[in-house]
Amino acid sequence: MGLATAAVALAVVAGLGGCSSGGPKGGGASPTPNASTGTGTGPASSSAPSGTATGDAPGTPSPGQSAGQSPAPGTGTTAPAPRPAPSTSAPAPAPSGSVPTVGETLVAVTRSGGITGKTHTLIIKGDGSFLRLNAKAETVDRGKLSAAALTKLRTALREADFPRLPRISFPDQPAADAFTYAFRHGGHEVAAAQTTLPRPLEGVLSALPPFEPR
């Protein structure tokens, strides 16, 4: 048992002999030369075959770089990513105000029929000034609402909620000598007979000046 253990130990020492700094003590066999450094403590190995170059072969990696190792980062020529193009869409227009300016029409109402069968139109501007027109759309009279009357009319128009009103409100059997009204306000047009007039429009009519001059 002791001899076997000693043999194994010697074999290990012999295999590691090339890694030590000096040769083995005593008169043993010379260790195998170190392949990586080419230096050994024993006789030099056989010379290289004739014609073999002693310099580095082409493609041999430089010291400190193993074969197949990628080059250091930052040495490539990759172009930077392009910047996104600025948006060319036009900005959304600001919403227009619900209150007409001085020269714009606040509301226009045409009344026709009745006992006389005449047609009259009222056009009220944003500043309260108004026109009375006849059936030929000719100006018959001019006037202006007071500040209180204009406020009352604006309130009635807002409470009427024109976008929700039915566009046409007429009975199946028209009443004789009844008036017919046509309203235009805020881009909406509503027509109704006197007998089927929606209640919100009654407030608008009560806030209007007379259709005919007094």
C-alpha cells in the first residue's frame, strides 16, 4: 500500500514539474519542457522542422487576446440612430365662443300665416340691435334691445337647447289661421306650428321684440 501511494505521488510531481521554478533535486530524469514558455530545466527539445517559420503565423492573435475574441467595444463604425422627424400636423383650432360678436346674428325668427297671412322676420344681432323684414326680405324697421331684454333673450335661447329640439313640429291637421315659426340659432334650424310649438321655444318668442312695428 505504501509503495502504491508513493508511485502516485511521484507521478503527480512529475506532471507538475514544468510549472515549478527549478528542476527536481537529485539525479532524476529531466522534466518535460514547458510548452507555453519553451523553457525547461532539462535538455532542449528537438529543433523545428526545416522551413517552419519562427515568427508568429498570420492570423495569430496578439498577446493578451485569445483566438476568436471579439474586438474591444467602441471600435466599430455603427452610425447613430436617426432622430425622429418633427411633427408637421397643424394645431387644432380653438373652439369658437358661443356668444356671437357684435355683427353676428344671435337669432333669426320668421313668422308666417295667421289671419292676414303675412310673413315677418326678426334678425337680432349679438349687440342687441335688430332688423324687421317683410316677405320680400326688405328691411322695414330697425331697433335695439335693452341690456336687460338682451340678457333675457340669451337666457331663453340657452335654456331652449336647440341641438336637442326636433327640427320640425307640425300637427297632422294644420289649424286654420295659426302661425308658423322658423328659428335659426347657433347653426341649428327649427320649424314648428303655433299649436305644436315646443315649450322651450315659447320662452324664446316671449323674449323677442314685436314682429311688426307698433
